[in-house]
Amino acid sequence: MQPVATTFFFYFLSALALVGGVLVITRRNAVHSALALIVTLLALAGIYLMLYAPFVAGVQIILYAGGIMVLFLFVIMLVNLERAEKEKQFNKQWLVAIVASGALGLLFVKVFTESKTIPGLLQKPLAELAETSNTQQVGLALYGNYMLAFEIASLLLLVAIVGAVVMAKKKI
Amino acid sequence: MLDYITSYLHSNETPGGAGNMFWAFLYILAIFVGLSIAVIAMNWLERKILAHMQVRLGPMRVGPHGLLQPIADALKLLIKEDIMPAEADQLVFWVAPLITVLAAFTTFIVVPFGPTHAVTDMNIGILFMLGVSSLGVLGIVTAGWASNSHYPLIGSLRSSAQMVSYEIAMGLAVVSAVLMTSLHGSGIYGTGTAGSGIGTLSMIGIVNAQQEQQTWFAFKFFPLGLIALFVFAVAMVAETNRAPFDLPEAESELTAGFHTEYSGFRWSLFFLAEYSAMIAVSSIAVTLWLGGWLRPFANLLSGPTWDLVFSAFPGLTFLGLAAMALFSAKRMPKHRFFKIQTLGLAGFGAVLGLIGLILFIPPVRDRIQDIYWFVAKVAVFMYLYIWYRGTFPRYRFDQLMQVGWKVLLPTGLAVLVATALVGVL
């Protein structure tokens, strides 16, 4: 199926993600921040869909919006919200933050302007749009070309799980 | 415009796949209406069946055999005062029921009622269903928190812990079924060659794989498919917060759990979401393990004669229901107070019988079959839900965690590994 209203959906989802992101850091109430973060994550899932990557979008929803955010909310509910609201929300590192975000913004602008000089780079898609076999291709890439990296990452996660158990339990 | 509408009739794809907005919209509408009717019917059936299990009569007053009870309840809920606690978080309190309802209804986009009877077929079908249905818990958690009250908070804490635990076992069971789409099995289990197929996550693709491999995945690699189905069937009861895993709304301990503070229309949204989520997970189980829209005994009783026999089932079912209604109408008390009720029940039976007769007309009969078998299989699971509720006592919270982490999770892992081994060896 041919995509419809691509520009509209791109700007809509981007605006949703940005508004959600800003709300995350400006809300004083932690639960409201978490809900705004969910909006951002779902908007990002929509953008992945627009990039013909349905598998990534599905994983984004099931892992981040459905799994991690539930745990976030679980923890936030156990926190004393009234005290947390009175505490300062920002630390004093705004100078470093401005430098870092400015550098990142410059990088984006640079990439955008540079890519315009290469003819046809922004116009045509870089990879073949394999919407109907996206999952299969992700699987082939993960267990074919990038097998070693994938296994190392899984080992890292295992270490993290064991570490969490060791830290949480006094007696094993 | 008319061409656009009729052009879809000749394609053998889902409306979403064919890119036809009109039919996609029509399918969404049909599913929405069908789902609402199913929830109303479930409401009545659950009370009736539970009552009969406990040797009671259940609703008998509103309409013959209480048939109009759900409608009366819906009216009551709609005109009830909408109360919002003063100390509640207004915005989140308002949003929470919407999240659960949206999550529960959105999953039905990919549910395959037939080879072309789905709104759309996604490459990530089952992943999408699991993902979106897992968003429903966000509504429950936020509802409990926003109520700003003790019982709802405890209920939603329990709910989030429970859902996160059982999602893992559920996912492992699903993965072993997805694995079966690509593995044909060899050696002791069959004839195929190892590693010849390409797996799929698409809901329609999974049922097609079962058709190609000539077996439902519940019976594939003999005990393995059944064990995976069992793990899923237990986990799905916990995921939907139903008895015996209904700790988030345990009425003997937490009044009503996470929706204690909700009343009227908002409460009915939670009710709607709970039942549509039950139907959604049941249809995942049916699609993955019980052959979706495929008719039973396709191998054992094959051939055109048996096809004809099985195609009569939808009509026969409705005729049977009509016979039941007419029989009950005949057994109604003869007193003149019951005259309208008797007439109503007889009319209901006549309508059911008419539908049954329409389902015998060949073109209708052939088109309705897929949907009938799918819905019939889902209905079995819905009956099981009621049966569980009438049979099992509620688990304690530590027992719940024990079952989830120490029984279902290892079993799911073992089945996954065993399926992979058996498929490749």
C-alpha cells in the first residue's frame, strides 16, 4: 500500500514527541512526567513505522511503553510524591548542558547541510523498503552478519541481571 | 467512487493490504459493533452460567430469563451520577479508562477472523497484539494512582507486578509457537526437512502455516504445543486480571481494587476493556495454537462431503439456539402476567431461527464459515474464563508470584528450547 499524507504524519508525530519530551522535564509531578514520556515513546514508534521498520516500532511499544514504563510507574508510586515535588528538580550544570546540546545541534545542522550537497541523497531511500519482510530481515541480520555483537550484548545484559540480583539480595 | 468500493470485492487481501479505506472502515465498524454485542452477551452469560454452577437461577426478572438485564444495566450505568473524588488527580483520572479501552480495542486490527477477514495484516502482527494489549496495564496503574485512595493504589501496585511477571511467560509461549511456523520437524516428529521454512509473525501467516503443515500448533511436536498452549492459557487469565488471578480487584480485600473510585460511565469503560481484552487474548490463543479460522478435523474428515457437513454448522448452531428459546417460551408460566415475556422469547427464538436459515444459503454459508469457526473457538475460551471463576479460589499474592516465576517461566523456557531442538534435529 502506498503511504498517505506522509509529511503530515511526520510533523504530527515529531511535534508529539517534542511536546512530550518537554513535558517530561517541566512537570513537577513524577507520574505526569512518566505519562508524557509514554506519549513520546509512542510517537517515536510511529516514526519508526514511517521509516518502514515495523519490527522496531513493535519492539518499541512492547518493551518501552508496555514494559519499562510500567516498572517506572511502579517505582514512582512507592516514592513520596509530596516531598519530591518540593525538592529542586534541576542541578547546577546548565553551562555544561548548554555546551553539549549546542554541539549536538550544530552536528545535526552540519549533517543536514552537507548531505544536501551530495545529489540525490535526501531524495531517494538509502535501503530497499522491505515492509513486508522486515522481521525476517532483522532476524537474518542479527543472527547472520552481527552474530558476535548480538551475543556480546546479550552477555552484557546477563551480567547486569546477575549484578542487580546480587545488589538487591543480602543473602544468596 | 463506486468502482473504488467494488474493486475490493475481487481482491483476495485484507482491506488494509489492498489499501481500500472504505472497506477498512467498514470492517472496523463491524468489529466494534460485534465486540460490543459480544461483551453484552458475555455479561448475561457469565451471570447465568455462574448462577447455574452455584445452583441459583441468576437474573430472571428483566425480560424472559433475564435476557434484557445487560441492557438495563447499561442504561443504569449511563444515567448514573459521574463522581470524581475531590482529591483525585483530575487529568489522569480522566485519561486512565480511555487508555485501557483504546488498548483493548486497537488489538483487534490484526485479529484474523478469516483469510481476508481482518482489518489489516501486519508483518509484526502478534508482536503488535502483545505490545498494544500490554499498554492496557498503564490505564489500570494510572487509574489506581489517580484515585488518591488506599485500596485502588494497592490494587494497581498488585496489577503492575502481576502483569509484568506473566507477560514474560506469555511471551515465551508465543515465541515457541512462532518458532513452529518455520520448523517442519523431522525424525520422530514427521516428514519435513529441517530449516526449510521462513517463520512469520503475521497473524494470517501463522494460520496459513498451520494449514500448510496440516496440523494445529497445539498438536505439533506432540506434548510441546499443548504445554505451550497451557502456559499461555494460564498467563492470559493473569494478564486480564480474571479469577483466580483477580488480585488487583479482589473484592474481599480491596473493595473493588483499582476501580473503587470509578462509577457510572467511566466504570463501564473499564468493564468494556476487561471483556474485550479477554476476547483479544483468547483470539491470540486460537490463532496461534488452535488453527484460527480452520475447521476442526480437516485431515481426518476431509473431502467435499465432509466440507459440506461442516459448512452446515453455523446454521445448525443458530437453529439449536432458536429451538432452545422456543422450548423455554413453551415452558414459561401460563399466567397472563407472563404473556408479553413469552411472546418476546418466542419472537427472539424466531429471529434466531431466521438467522440460522439465512446461514444455510450457499453464498452466505461459504463466506461465513471462517468467521464462525474462529468465533466458536474463542467462545470456548470465554466459557473457560467463566468456568475458572466458578471453580478456583483466588490465589494469595506470594502464590501468584510463585506460579508465575517458578512454574510458568521455567516451563515456557524449557518448551522453547525443546521446540527449537526437536524442529532442527
